[in-house]
Amino acid sequence: MQKANRTTTVLTKLSVVGDLLMLQLVFLVLSVGILTLFPAAFAMQRVLPDAISQDRPKLLRRFFAEFRLMLKRHWLAGFGLWTGGLLLAFGITFWAYAAGPVRIIALAILIPLTGMILGLYLSGLAILPEAPATATMKTLFRSANLFLLRRPLPVAGGVVIVLTWFFLASQVPTLLAVGSGLVPALTAYWLSRPRRRPQKTSEDVSI
């Protein structure tokens, strides 16, 4: 009986890994276009809990349905995120190799700004699976900002994880094919999980 349970557990975990890699592959294909990059990331985040829990079948069908919806409703916001990210990356790269005292001031502004925007983005991904399909970008922004204010330290840890991974991917570009969509998605999923509070026993309760 225990052996059968272990076999079932292993098969379930393999199924989860397979679904996650399948989502990553579809994300890579859809994110080639500028306007489709972030809608593909939003769609992945919407179906990620189902891939992990294995509760709902037809994962790809749901992914493509979410992608069409995200593209229709949030393509402009996705384009803004793509443009802003490109400008920030260019600015940091430019000032990192520049000379003079202005370089330090510019980096002191750009680096924290990048971390804050990335933290807000991860917060947006974290609240996205529970958000209504009809939610506007303004509503999502407010919810993400509230999430960030409530959990600043975990979000900061998520920012460090994502930046560290992208640094490693810049050294080993093949990592981008494996986790370019999954790493931010799984980090945001981890952030969205409720924190477990230690249960009080009768010994902890004073009378």
C-alpha cells in the first residue's frame, strides 16, 4: 500500500513538472512578439495553480483561452512594461560603463527604481490568479500595490531571486529557454501562498 502511494506521488510530481515545462515551451513560442510577451506571462500565471495542483484538466486549452483574453484586455499595458523594461535595462547598462560622479547618482536612482518596479510586477503576478477575468489594469495595479505594502519583505526576497536568476541566465543563455517564464511565475506563486502561522497548544495559552 505504501509503495503504491509512493508511486502515485512520484507520478503526480512528474506530471506537474511535465505541465510546467509544457507551459514554458508555449510561453517561449508566444512571447516572440513584443505585444504578446506579457499577455503570455499573464496567461501562464492564471493557469499555474492548476498545473501545480493537477485539479483541472485541459491545461493548454485554458492557457490559450487566458492568453486571448489577456492579449485583448492588457496588450497596451504589456507594451508599456516591455518598453519600460527595455529603457531601464539600457539605462543601467549605459551608466554602469560610464565615467564620472554622475554615474553613481544615476545608478543610485535606476537600480532601486528597477527593484521597485520588479517587486510591483511580481505582486501583480501574485494576485492575478484570483483576480476576476474582467478586472481592469487600474484595478490590478491597486491590488498589486496593496499586496506589496502588506508583504514588502517576501516581495523583496522575490526580487532578489528573480534578479539572481536573470544574472545567471545572462552567463548561461540556455537557462532562458528553461525558466524565462517559469522563474517569475513560480516566484510570484510562492509569494501568493498564505503564510502558515504556528498553532498554539494548550501550554502556550495562559489562563
